[in-house]
Amino acid sequence: MDNERFQNIPNESKKIDSGLLCLVMIAGYHGIAVDQDQLKHILALGPEGMRLIDLFRGAKELGFKIKEAQVSFDRLKRLPIPNIILMDGNKFNILAKIDAEKVLIFDPLEGKPKVLQKEEFKSKWQNKVILLTYRKSIVPAERPFGLSWFIPSIWKYRKPLLEVLTASLILQVFGLITPVFTQVIIDKVLVHRGITTLNVLGIGLMTVIIFECILSILRTYLFTHTSNRIDILLGTKLFKHLFSLPLKYFETRRVGDTVARVRELENIRHFLTGAPLTSMLDVMFIGVYLIVMFLYSSTLSFIVLASIPLFAILSGIVTPMLRQRLEERFNRGAESQAFLVEMVTGAQTVKAMALEPEVQKRWETLLANYVKASFRTFKLSGVAGSLGQLIERTSILAILWIGAHMVMAGKLTVGQLIAFQMLSSRVSSPVLRLVQLWQDFQQTGLSIRRLGDIFHTTPEPYLNVTKTRFPSIQGHIKLEGVRFRYRLDGPEVLRNITIEIQAGMILGIVGRSGSGKSTLAKLIQRLYFPETGRILIDGIDVTLADPSWLRRQIGVVLQESFLFNGTIKENISFHYPQAHMEEIINAAHLAGAHEFIVELPEGYDTMVGERGVALSGGQKQRIAIARALLTNPRILIFDEATSSLDSESEAIIQRNLRQICQGRTVILIAHRLSTLRIADKIIVMDKGEIVESGTHDELMNKKGLYHHFQLQQNIEMRI
């Protein structure tokens, strides 16, 4: 654990005790946002501060497993960190790092980390340590996402899968019957010309074949039905986790790459519920077949056993090469799929700029790379498969060659040789399948690693105990010293932003592109977290609120709002499907959309097409505004919502803007200053900072940056 994690912690010993602050800091280390005052209220701490029993209660409330232990210094060095230790005076400290001679601790009462020598530490330490393990993460940090993640979903359907295995077991038993019947027919019936016996055996064998066919059909039905149910369960869990990830995940990855990773789930499910189940049973029965084979001939049985190491050597040589080629094939496939999604999405730009030849050339290159990688993979798999068949057929030839000599020597009958040959195929075929299964396992391992990119990404933090669910937001927003950057090594996008927006106020935000206006809106929506500082809504830190509930209280209209493939009615009521038609129409009226909607042939039942292609830009934007207004949000954010509209569409929205803003807090982010004239207050941002603030008239009188923007737009209007 690094020293930097505990730097710049404010000294709050006068406000809270050491135990409470230690618990809050440990929670923060595990990614849990906790408000100290709220936790103190939940635990009903008295003036005496946090006792050990209170620490246990608080840790369990936050989702930790907690244990107190009395240990020696040597034992302490082997325990996971960070943990809480008890020092002289019953003071709680955080153990941050420990080695043979030095100990790094953090004392909340001093507000900074300090290093103690071993002897000094031992003299102050009570030999007590409190271990905390966070247990509510979807994928625990100490156990990476892997095959074990799928076990609970498969175990849930263990009963039908057990029935599949039972059916497979019976089919394996039938595999023993057929060679025995064949031996009897050759050695007994043909030699003695027993027609009656032949008829009886024929009827019996036909009965076995029919029963085997029926059992195979039932097994296939059970297996397919169970696999589909597992598919639904796993797909649901994956989709839920994917959309619990923060916005940053989607903004830093290509759509095609994410889609390709999601599709890897099918490969993993197919492996877990497919070949391994039957192959495991086949391998178990290899021992049974070998026992029967040794009863026929130990010499021939050793020939079969000699082929097994050859299969293992083949697999050991091929596996590393195959893994590398599978990885390359996936990467090339992901690149081509990402390019295809991008080009289909930007088809209008491709057409408008006549980029078809360039796009076609690029696609052919990507497709050729994918086909080349696939060919190299299949070529290696084919060679491995052919070599495996070579080993298998060589083994069959050796059995027939040596077995024929044994028959001529009178050591075996013809029927026994044929039966042995049939049994040997029951051994060599599963071994050959194990080679293929091992190759499939490598493919599955790569699929798990690719899917792990999704599951190893931490979801948006939530914790019901410490999150605040707003019953009804009033709309008071306060930002205190907010700083933010998108990457740790990137420039600051917001710098020390401090502003207070009263409930019901209309705040205008203006600035050059890249000045941080839209970023500020994302922080208020809790799509990102400030690097430092706080954002309070009605006095409550937004990091402590349930994200879904908070965002349902905030209506947002972006510059390019996304419409989903469906009807206009479905798009307006997408996040409030239980809305009555009257509510939908009222929202459309307020957004100035009702007039054009009723003129459409299907009215509110008109299909908008994918991404709303059936509508104009102004129409899409007004539907997006209606969607934002439907739930009557107490906070409304217009992020360049009218900048791409035509003058008629903008005039309609401007006409309704005062009515839209009535009774709610509104943040208007705009380039066109005419939109901001109704704002109670306007802030001007430049390079991530607030450089001016005031009303329209006050800012014009200052003759600063806002005045400069106004003059520029006046000139543009004259032109």
C-alpha cells in the first residue's frame, strides 16, 4: 500500500474520533464512498466516540467481514494490508506498510502518515489487529474473473444436467453391448449356422439401437433446453454488469471491440456445458473399456495404451502455437467488426464525402488480415487433427496386424478380434477428443481473458446503507472546489470550480469549446467523480446517492440526443413506460413536438427508425426534450441542446423555454447567447475555470469575455 494514499488527509480529530475516520478511510481504499456524519448517525455514536463494538457494527453495515485478532509482530507482517491496529490509549491507527525493521502507520488524530522503527512500534502497539475484508464486489480483487464465475449458474441447473449425464452413462453401457453381440454373431452364429440365435440376437440388437436412439433424442432435448436457460442466465448477468460500468469504460473503448467481447460468452458457455460433460464421462469409461480389453488380450491393450502418450506429446507441442494464433485471430476480428460498426454508423458521412473507395480498401485490408489469421489458426488445428487421426489409425493397423497373427495362432477368435477393435475405438476416440477439448480449452481461456476486460472493470460504486435516495429533489446544487481530469496523466479539465445554484434558478454556462462546460454537467449527473472537491444536491454529496435514482431526478438534453428504434411514444416514455398518454402529450406540447407529431401518418405510433433516421434533426431534438420533461425532473440540463437546430425549431423551443424552466433548476449550456438571456445568472468558463459571472446585463457592462462572445455573434448575424 502506498504512502500517497494517505496524503493530504484533513485533521478532523475535533469532529470525529480515530476509529470512525479509520473505518471511513479503509472504506475509501476499497472504493466505497462514505459520508462520516451519516455513518456516525447510523451507528448512533455517543460523545465517547467509536468503541470496538461500534467499529464491528459499522464495518458490517458497509459490507465488510471483520475479525479481531491478537498476533505477534512476525505474524502481523504476513497479514493483508491495510488493516486497523490498536495502539496505546485505545487509539485506532491504520497499518499501511510493514517490513522487518520499519512500520508505516496513519494516525487520524495527527492527520498524516508516519514511520516508526520496529521497537518503537512494538512498545506502543497492543498486539491487536482488526482485519477487514470487503465482500460485496461482483468479482473479488483476490480472485480474478475466470471459470469459477460460471459455476453458480451451471450448478443452478445441476438436476437436468445430471439427467443428461445419466442418459450418457446408459449410452456408454450400450457401447459395451454392441461389441459383445458382434462377437457372439461371428463366433457362435456363423460357425454353427444358428439361424434362430441370429434372429434373437438381431431382434435384441435392434431393440438396443431403438432404445439408444430414443435416449439420444431425450438427452439432446434436455441438454439443449438446459443450455438455453443457462445462456439466458449468463447473458442477463453479463448485460447487467456491462451497464453498471461507469461511462468512462464506454468512452475509452470501441463499440465493435465491446460487442466482440460480449460474444465470447457463447464460446465459454458452449465449452462448459458441451464437450467437457460428455468427454468427462468418456474418460471415466476408458478404465471400464480397458479392463474388458485386457480380458481379451493384454498385448493388444498395451498397443492402445502406447498411443495415449503420443496424443499428449502432440497436444503439448500444438497448444502454445494455437493459443497465440487464436489471440491474433480475435484481435483481427475485433478490428474488422469495430470498423464495420463505425462505417455503418457514419454511412451518411461516407456517402456525402464519396469515401466509398477508401472505405472499401480499408475493409478489404482488415478482412484479409482476419482471413489470414483464421487460415493460420485452422491450418494448425487441421494439422493437429490429422496427426491425431494418424496416431489413431496407426494404432488400429497395429491392432489388426498383430491381432490377425494371434487369430492364426489360435490365441484369439475372429469375433474377439473384431470386438476388441470396436472397444479400442471407444478408448482412442475419447483420447482424440481430449486433444480437441484441450484446444477448445485454450480458446475458452482466451475468451475468459477478453470477457475479463468487462468483469474486471469496477462497476459504479453503490451501497444501499450509505447511499441517500432522494424522495424529492428540491434542486439546490453546490460545487465546492471541484477539480477534474479524465486521465491521471492528462490535463485538468476543471480547476477549482466553486458555485452555488439555488433551487429554481436558471443558470447559463457559456465558454469556448473545451472549456469544461459539458464535463461539469457530467459531474452533476454523477457520470464522473471529482478529483477533489464536492458536488452537493440539497446538501448531500452526489457520490453517496444511488446513481439510478439520482439520474431519474435530472433531465438531460444533449446536443445530439439518441433516439432508439421504436415509436415516438416509446421514445418519449422510454424511462417511464407506465406514463399515461395524457402525460406524454403534455410533455410533447411543452417541448413543441406535438404539432409535428400529429401531422405524421401514424402520429405517436410513428416508427422513428434506428437512431431516429426517419426524423429531422429538429424533430429528434424536440422529442428528446419531451423525453426529459416527462418525469417532471427538478433539475434540467440543456447541454448545447439548441445549437444544431434550425431557426424555426429553435424559435419553438425558445418560445416554450420559460414554461419549461418554471418550477425547476435549469442549467443552460449554450454557444448562442440569445438562449441565455432568460438565465438568472450566467457563468463564463475558459480553460476549465470560471472567469466571469453575473446576469446578461452585468456581463455586458464588464466588457470581458462574455461581451467579446456577444460582439462576435452580432457580427456573424449581420453576415
